[in-house]
Amino acid sequence: MSTARRCPGCNLLVLPEVAHHGQSAYCPRCQTRLYRGGTARFNAELAIAAAGLILFIPTVTLPLITIRLFGQMIPATLPSGAITLSASFPGVATLILFCSVIAPLLVMGAVFSAQFSLKFRKFRLFKLSTWVLHHLKQWVMLDVFLVSLAIACFKVQEVADINVGLGLYCLITMQILFLVLLTRISVRRYWDAWQPENEHISDDLDTLCTTCHLTQEHLTHCRRCNSALHDRIPHSIQKTWAYLISASIFILPANLYPISIFMNNGKRIEDTIFSGVAELVKSGMTGIAAIIFIASIIVPIAKIISLAYILLAVQFRRNTRHLFRMRVFRAVHWIGKWSVMDLFVIAIMVTLIDRGQVLDFTPGPGAIAFAVVVVLTMLAAESLDSRLIWDNYEQRSK
């Protein structure tokens, strides 16, 4: 009997070695982290999630900042931008609300439900909870929101006095807790706690379950979690191409049409992403301009080009630079969420300075197209099975 397991990143069959507490074991071929050393401490994760949930209510309800404009005190809470946009731009508002409020709440709740179902053996709830922990982590964007809030403050500081609210301190604390929580969460450990991997040892280790990470013989369904088993994610290349082509189409109106419309005493100013960056440079805010330029123009284009490069290399069976393409794939995953920054800035600005006929700030049609580009590129990265990058490597080495 063998205790070997397949790497989820490149499908290499590796023999696990003991990793001490504070250390991690990595795949020798693609550098994917396979597992962390030490024993799982679910109580610590539960405590962090509980602290986050306690902070959630004041973070959502208390003002992050308050500005004085035209003698009026205007507060901005975490969900206020999405609420303000919901009537005119429901799609953009939903994306903003999901990334800043709903996803964090679901992930923290999933820690509770996973441990509850683990203790009381509620299989369906446990499987759903681990799915949320695995797939929604990248949609938690409190860090992106904080940077966006700082940018919005720089933009309005010339026309209004800014006061920091208690909600901002709660948000910063909750983000720190999330950073700690996300580095500790391991779906594999949860499934091993549900049913240890050594209870399913097999001589035939052909297939890796992408749900519970159990390596097993080629079956129709996983022996541990009962999910459908596939050698590779079904139609991964086709779905990724579909998302990329759609994103490439929408990226044109996202950059050509106004992303924001500013009305000041009857004067209408329409800004595209690029013209907004140029205006920031002209105003002396070069650092902020560089951040928005990279996050809103460079990153979406780079993601599309990078994923297209990986897909073409897979389809044309390029047999070199596999590790480089794997690193590009990881970079695309990491930078994906930062493209939402411009939408967060718009939502905050709408909350702060949308004062009707005297001063009015609304998103333009480009904002809708840009939101579509962000979602499509993130879904494209999620749908691409990284093991396809290494299939050609395996064929070459035989």
C-alpha cells in the first residue's frame, strides 16, 4: 500500500514527508504548497472567525469616514456605496456589495458551519462549507476596499474636511483578522478531520479529487466526498477561452466609454479610466494615478494576455518553461481582485459627493463594462485547470 498523493497544481505523484510545525511541504516540480506541518488547530480558526463576526456589525453600520461638505456632515459606511448605486446600477452594486460585505460574512460563517458539521457529522453542510472556504477566499476584498478608501479621501480632501470614523478602525482590525484566518484555512485539513486520508489508501493512484483532495483510483465519484471525479476539470480550456474572449470584447467599452460622470454647478465632466488617470497626474497626484493605471488598465489587460499565453502554450503543446507558466498562473490569481479598486473608488465617491444638482457624481456606462471585465477575468483564472500546463511535461518525460 502507498501513501503517495498527487499534487493539485501539476498532478505529480509525491510521497509526503514529515513537515514540522511552522514549516510547509511544497511540490518539487511546480512549487505548489501541499500541506503545512503541525497539527490542525481548528479552535484558533474558530476564535478568529468569532472575533471577525463580532467586528462585522460595527464595521458595516458605523461610519468609516465622515466629510463636511456645504456645511453638511456626510458619512460613508462599508455598504453605503453599493446601496446608493443599487437603483441605477444594480449589477455593479451587487459586485461591490458581494466583495466587501457578503463574501467576508460567508467565509467567516463557513468556518463556524464547517466545524459545527464536523462535530455533529452533517455531511451536506460540511461539503458546502468547505466549498465556500475554497472558492470564496479570493472574493474577499477588504484590503482592496481600504486602498480604494484612501484614494477617495485624497480625491475629496481639497473640497471637504475628512474625519475618521470608528468603523474604519473596525474595518482595519477585521482585515488583519482575515489575513491571519486566510493563511490558516486548509480545506485538505478539514477533509482529513472528517475522514483521514489513510482510511482510503489504494495501490491505484490515478485521480485527484478537486473537492476533498483525496488521491484514489479512477472512479466515477470520490470515495470520500462523493463528488464527480475527472482527470481534469471538464471543458476547462473551452470555458477559459469563452471567458477571455468575452472579457476582451468588454474591455474596449470599459476603456472607451466614461467610467464616471461628475457634475459641478452645471458643468459636466466625463472621465474614462485613462482620462481620469491623466487628470490625477495633472493635479499632482502621481502616486494615486500610477496605482489606478496599474490596477484598472495594466492588470486586466495583463490577465487576458497571460491566460491566453498559457492556453496557447497548452494547446500547442509547448514543452519548455512549464514552471514559468505556473508562476504566471499564480500571479494572475493573486492580482485579479485588485482590478475592482476603481469600482470601489467610484462607489465611495458617489456616497460622499453625490449632492444632486449642485454636485453630482455617478458611474458612467464604462463602469458596467469594466465590472464585467473584472468578473470574467476572475472566472477565467478560476476555470483553468493548472494541471493542463504540466500534461505536456509528463508526456515528454515518458
